[in-house]
Amino acid sequence: MLGDEILVGDDQTLAVVNNSILPQIILSDTGLLFLGIEPQTKRPWFVISAQENAPENQELLQTIGRFVPPREALSFLPPSDLALAGRALSLNNWHQNNRFCACCGTLTISTAGGEKRECISCEREYFPRVDPAVIMMVVKDDACLLGRNASWPEGVYSTLAGFVEPGESVEEACRREVMEEVGIKIGDVSYAFSQPWPFPHSMMIALVAQALSSKITLEDELEDARWFSRKEAIAIVNGTHDQVTQPFSRASSGVLLRNWALKK
């Protein structure tokens, strides 16, 4: 990795750094992190975090691949590589942002192969965190609700989402977020699936939420929100809608929309 970018090879898979190149890489403060052992081959995997302001790193690593933003890599990496890249991105980000002790302010060091950080003064231990977030398919009768943020590219709509706050259940977070964003009251909430989302270290909890009202009242969070019929949802999934672009099929929002549109 170089900053938040991932090195991929010409075959559209994660680039593997061999032993002849590894000693030449100038590492960042994060350095080398252990990702785990592949069950079938018993092969250990590590992520290398290269120093960004070292031109020699760019020259050296670009001989075996190209650096791409994580969201771009998500669109073409195979599932096994996606799992590695997601864990690498989350761990690397956590280590970069936790270099000092929250209790005494002293430097922390990576230990246990990157599974934790320890304060060199008070010896307090810190472990990688995961932030739970709800992402919900709001439906009523034969329509679904999608919204868009003003900062998104034109035509991009998504299911509603938000972080779970302290003291909340998943269902309570769902109802609160929908009310805050579009002013709609939610009744039954059912679990659909979950997805790790390394931006930077979230766990997306996908839900289907039954709306008890249909009038949309926008607050500051969204630029627009509207109801779409199932026919329109199918067109969005297929990329044939004249106003809304096709969603990223691997993201929770795209999966929720596809499953509902096709009645899965």
C-alpha cells in the first residue's frame, strides 16, 4: 500500500512483492502487518505500507503493478483478494491513527504482528476497532426509498445508512436514521446480511425496513430522496434508468436494491 492506495498487477489481482524487492522498500511508520494464514495453502499474508514521500518506492513498486484507489479496486478484484485488501486497508488505517496513547499521550508500538498496539510508557493495550453501521432498504407496498448526498456524482442514489450510536440496538439506529434523514416512521425491521466495509473500518449491517408513512421531509443530510417503483428499481439495477445510475453491485446498497427488485 502507498497511503490509501492498493498495488494491483496487470492481471487485475493484488500484486505480490517478492523477497528480492522487499529489502529495498522504504516502509512507513505502519510498516509490515500480518493479515492471516490462507486456510488451504497455509500461506501467510502480510500488507506492506510504503512511505509516500519516497520517490524510489514509486519507481520500484510500479515495476510490478499500479496503485489504484480502494473503491476502484473493489470493482474488479476477485473475492479472495477483496477480503485481503479490506482487512489490509482497515488495519493500516487503524495503525496510522493510533500511534499515541489516549491515556498518557506516549508513543504506542505495533505488537503481535499488528493485532494490537501497546503504550511504551503505561503499557495500555489497544486493539483494532470496528464501527457498526446500519444500511437499510426502506420499502412500502411495492416501492422502495433511495436518497442521494449532494457530494455524490450526478445520478447516484443509495439506500439510507448511518452509524449505530452508543446505547442503541440495530433496529433503533435504523428507525432513528430514517426519521432524521427523510422524516419517515419505520415499523418492522428485519436483518438481511452484513458486510465489512473498510472506509475506514465499518461493519455494514444490512436491513429491510417497513415504512409506516410515505411523506418525505428532507433535512440537511440529503440533497434528494424519492420513492421508486419495483419496475424503476429493476431498471436501476440493470443500468437502464434514465435518471439514476447503476449501483456498485458488490456494495451493500447495490445488493439490497437488487435483492428487493428481483424479490430475492
